[in-house]
Amino acid sequence: MTTPKSKTKQDSTMTRCTLNAQKEIKALAARLWRAYPTEHRKLGIKRATSRVAVDALIYWAAMAGELNGGKITDKNNIYSAIKNISEEA
């Protein structure tokens, strides 16, 4: 019996990277989860995730002036939302 192929959620993507980058992103995700557990839960995030780690890297690059992209807001960056929830408390 074969299993049906599951559909990918609309808001998820897959990005290829090196094994070293994968390990670093997972480690950063775990550190961010330990640092901001209640903020993650308020946003509906139930475990450490690479989405938060990648958004944190983008946030830090933008704040350092290295990223010439669009404006970082709570609506387009999870880490920014976590920081704002943390600062409100």
C-alpha cells in the first residue's frame, strides 16, 4: 500500500545550504528558543524552528546595514515580532 503525498503548506519553503550552515541554523534556532520561549508561544510557535533563525540572521544583517532589502517589520520578520513582544514585557 502506498501513502499519499502530503502537500506543502503555502507559507513554507525549502532552501538548500551546506551541512555546516544547517548545523549552525539549527543551533541558533535552539538558542533563540531557549532565550525567548514565551514569545515564541505567543506567536504560535511550539518548538525551535529554522524560520526564526533565518529571520534573526536577516534582521541582524539589516540592522548592521549589510542588507539592502526592504524594511523589516513585525509582519514580515518573525524575529522582529519576538523582539517587540520581549521589549513590551
